[in-house]
Amino acid sequence: MGTWGTGILDNDTSNGVYEDFMELYSEGLGFTEINSKLIEENIESINDKFDCNNFWLALALAQWETKSQEKSTFLKVQEIIETENDLIIWQDLEASEVDLKKRKKALNKFYDKIKVERKKALPRDKVKLKPVFNKGDCLAFKLDNANYGGCIVIEADKETKFGYGRNLVLTTR
């Protein structure tokens, strides 16, 4: 477990889970699919007694922010906080008393936050991908028969979610 601070997203696991959730959310995936994918991809962290809480806390925050909070995730977080399981793990990892107090405060503040339904879901980010080539680029390529061909990029579509953007090309022989 890489730790940066006492906040909910202040470690490698929770930050990664949160970022992955938001990326999948912005790509337009459904919440059930996002949750399943994240659980599948993070099964090692979920099964690690020192890291599992980070996964559930990050997932709960992402679900709360997108108004997709699952009761099962909320109940896991509730158990983590009310039993002070996370603080016990921090003690086992030899956290200082100051850090334990800060972490407890962060957990309680987080719990109070997710108990109340968010008024409005975060909007999905619009994915903007750059096309490989720009409008007006000229390309040359060697054909299988040892001749050369060429193409001119006549459009660069930046609003697509496919690959690295799309180019419309006009080929020559």
C-alpha cells in the first residue's frame, strides 16, 4: 500500500480506483458494468487485508459523486468506519498518533458526507481524443508491389471516442 496522506484518496489504491471509475463513467459505461470491471481488476487489493478498505472507500466516493451509490458498498464503508477497522490497519502499519487522529477525522467526515444523497451527479466528461494526423498532412507509403502510394488527410475528427480520433484520407496511386 502506497500512502501519501490521511485523506480518503491519499494512497495509490484508492486514487487509482477512483480515477478508473471516473474514466469508465466518462466513457459512458453503465454503473453495474463499471462496478463489476473494477472489482474484477482489483481483486488482489480487495483480498489484501491492508489494502481492501482503500478500494471500498474510493468506490463509495465515486458512486456517491455519480449518484449511483449501491447499498452494499455503503454498508461495507459503514462497517469499515464504525468498527474502526481502517484505523486498526493503520496502527498495524505503525502510523503515528497524529496520522491516526487525522485519518479518523477524514473517515468520519467522509461517512457524514456519503450518508446524505448528493443533489446532482457529476457530469460525464466529454472524451476528446486527438487524431493521429492533422488536416492537410500528406503521407507516402510503399505498396506490396514496390510502387509508392500517397494520401492527403482531408479531415481530422476530434469529437470521436474511437481509438485516437479519426482521420478522413484521400488516397492516390
